[in-house]
Amino acid sequence: MEEFIEHIIQNGELILKINLIFTMVFFLITLFFISSILFLRYQKILKEKKLKKLNEALSNFINIYLFDESLSPNDIKTFQSQNLKSAFEQKIAIKTLLVFEENFKGSTNTMICDLFFMWELDKLTERDLKSGIWYKIARAIYVSSELRLIDFKELVQSHLNSEREEVRQQAIFYLITISEEKPLEFLDLIKTPITLWEQIYIEECLKTKYSGPIPDFSIWLHHTLTSVQLFSMKMISEYNQYENIDKMVPFLLSEKEELKNAAIEYLAQLEYSELLDYCKETFNSQTPNTKKVIIKILQRIGNTDDFLKFENRIPAHDWMNLQVFNNLKSNFIEESNSVTV
Amino acid sequence: MEKILIIEDNPMVSKSLEFKLSRDGYEVFIAEDGRVAKEILEKQKFDLILTDLMLPFVTGIQLIEHVKAVYPGTPIIVLSTSKQEDIIMDAFNLGVEDFITKPFSPNELSVRVKRSIKSASLPEIK
């Protein structure tokens, strides 16, 4: 083989020499790639092995800490210095603590939180919160919410107007979770409009993560953001805050169509007694969109005659609202027939 | 020493339960799914069975049916999430003794386990 290669180098044609060079280059590249793959694979196996060992050590240690009561603060520090040196190891420790926190409640959870501080994992969380990298921030806020780390409130609040939706959502989740009596205080600090998904999310968090007194939603009726005002009206109706009806009525005269429409819709849900008269008096001067809202709520706030009287008030060219009206009318006729039968 | 069989597919939870109940003085056996649990149950009888409802291969309900048919006197405590209301009702209808929702307090679990074993060992009043 060596002789053959030497022969080509000394006596071979140019094309053969080029061929030989390329063969060697490709051979070296292939060798490099295969070695890299093997090396990475080996690294991955090592990492997985280390991770498994760490998970096991953490799980055993936490169980002893929670249920054995024979550990001293020194043991906790020793475990930390031996097993939780790198950021990676600390992240795994946080993940494990969260699994325990998720499954246990009562004094066990308080102990888990204490261990979090004894292992100084709050430092990593704080570092992540200040990192400026959105996924690290979102993860750190999530950890803070799950472990109810109230000390990070100011830091988390600074991410309320983050460009990333994920960070904003985690911040909302945190602020509602840690709150004891003013869960929506953060709305005062919001500068970017809250999306429909965020509104649903806030509503859900309020129901599942907060157990204090329900706030007076009228506080945010005059917020600078329309989306917050709309959310506030929705919540007033959702939580049947009848005492706030008077504060919602002025929005029937709002110049912003969406606020006016929301006021009509939610006042109807709250069964505001003077809404029908308002609808009758102003229907002709309303925009097609507002007319649509009125048509939809008529049956709820009035009787069938009230509803049918509006048929002649819809202009012939307003085909959209005529269609809405006719659909509701046919549904109504079907329902009446089925009741009669 | 009383024997307890834990059927739970989350290894971290089953390990904690094993740890806690061992410390309370019980001999604890673990099955990660309903199929393994059935195999263990074929070989020995337990003083109490602690089971999740959402299990792979054999569901918690099928397992409860099996235990109640083979060992009618063995008390069963269900450890599950509160969202599974319809399944919880089925479990109670099958004669489950107690129900604990996740997240749970390990101390409360200890008390309930102790109480269930004690009630099962009392002679029936005729």
C-alpha cells in the first residue's frame, strides 16, 4: 500500500495525485466526525450517569431530611459542598425539590423551602432573575412561585412588562400566588396591554392559586390600558359584584366602542334594570358592532316582544345584524315549538 | 411487622412513601404499575394497600376490584389527585377504605395508614 502511494506521488499523473489528496482529506474528515460522535456520546453517557447518581443522592438525602430528623445543619452543608457545586447540580437540586414540593403539603413543604435556603439555591435563582436571558428568568420566576419566595417580589415585578410573553405570564403567576390579600395589585404596574390569553390566565390563577379575599375589580375600571378596563368589567360580572354596577354605567356612553360594547354585555349579565331602556333609546344611533351586541343580549334583559320589536329597527342594508337577528329569532321559534309540543 | 404494598408510578413519590412508612415501622413493598402489583399480590397477602388510581397497564380501579375479590379484608387507601372525581366515586363504591389527595401531608398519611390497619384488624361486631 505504502509503495503504491509512493509510486503515485513520484510517477503518477496530476489527476491521480489530486484524487489521492481528496481521499486522504475525506478519510480524515470522516475519522474526525466519527471520533466526535463517539466522544459526544461518551460525554452524554457520563452526564446521564452523573445525573442519575445525583438524583438518587438528592432523593435519598431529602427523604432522610424530611422523615428521619437525624440530620444536623452540618450534614446539610456537607452535602451541599460535596454535591451541589456547579450551576448544573444546583439546577437538578431545585428540580428535585420542586417534585417533592408538588407532591407534599403542610409542614413538609415548609421544610423543603428551608432546605432550599440552607443549600443557598436562592442565590442561583436570584442570579437567573437578573440574568437578562428570558428562559432563565421565566424558570427562576416559576421556582419562586412554586416555593413562594416572597423576597423576590420586587425583582419579579420588574419583569411584568417583559417583551417575552412567557416571562410576563410567569410574573403574573408568581404575583398572584404569593399574594395574601391584593392579588391583582400588579395591574397598576402593567404598561403593555394584557392579551386575551393573559386575561384567562389571570382569572384561572385567581381561582386556583389565591385563597384570600376577592378584590374590588372596579379599581381598574379607569386604568390607562383598555385591555385592563375590559378585564375589570368582565371580572365584575364574573364575580357578581352588583355594587359596582353604577361605576360601569358611565361606560355605556364611552367613545371607545369596545368599552361601550363590554359595558352593555356585562351589565346585561349583571341584569342591570335600566339597560333595556338604554338599548331602545340609543339603538338607531349605535354602530353596527354595538347593534350586534344589543341584539344578542335583548332576550336576556327583556321579554320576547321586546326582542321582536327590534326587527324593524335594523336597516335593510345592515345584512350582518339582520342575519344575527334572524338566527336568534329562528332559535327562539324552535325553542317555543318544542316547549309547546 | 405489618406489610404494606405501595402502587405508585412516580418513583420519587413511592420512594418517599417507602421511606416514611418504613420509619413508622412497616415492611414496605413497591410496585410501579398495576401488573407488577398483581404479581406481588399472587405471592403474598398485605395488611394494607396504598395505590394511585392512574396507573399504566392495569388501572387503579381494576386493581382495587382484583384486591377486593382476592383479599376482601385488606384495607385499601387511594392516593390520587382530586381532579379524578368520577373515578374516586367508583373506588369508594368498590369498598375502598380511605382516600388521600395529592399533594398530601406525610404525617396525615401515617395517621390514616395506622387507623386503617387498626380498623381492619378489629373483630367484626355481629
